[in-house]
Amino acid sequence: NSGYGSSQIAYGCRAWVNFNPVSGSVSIRGSGNISSITRNATGDYWVYFTNSMPDTNYSVAGTCMRSATGSSSNPRVVSIYNDTTYLNSVGTGGVRIQTRDTATGSAEDELSTCVQIFR
């Protein structure tokens, strides 16, 4: 039963990471199939896979906890960075994400950011 309690096909998580920025660098708390993370700017990160995805048709999910310096209690969001880098740069080798305040749209380094990759 694929270990998931049914005879249906199970689609496992191909990569995951829990991280936070510390003084401009990134501290990875835990991960699977993640080789490194690069902080490009506030709330802007490259997440690199140890083993590449078979193609760029993967799904990115994420959550984050409000920044200690954030001025509002608005929810925060993790999203794929809004440019062509997702498909044209490292593509199968990583993904560029951003973390933002949902009300203001401001990029923020959050206390905890979690990203999961499914394919």
C-alpha cells in the first residue's frame, strides 16, 4: 500500500527545507535533498537541490512565520520568484523563492521559512 494506507499511487516530497536568515546569511534547520540556500536580498532566496528534478514541472509549496522586525501582524506568504529564472536558469537544479507580507507586499526575512518540492 506504499506505506500511506491505500493501494493508490503515492507521490512523495522530492525536497524540503526549514531555514531562517541569520545576519544576512541562511541557517538551515533541517532539510532533505537540499544542497544549499543563497540569500539574494531581503526575502529573496535560491534553494538548490542536491539531486535535480527530472524536469521543471514540479510544484513548490511553502509556509513562513512573521519576521521579528515585521511591523504588522499580517499573514506572510512564500511564493516562486516572479521572473523567468524559474524555468530558464537553474530550472531542475533549484528554485528561487520570495517571502512577503501579504497586506503590504513588502519582502521580509522571516523567522522560519519552510519549502517543499513535489514532482
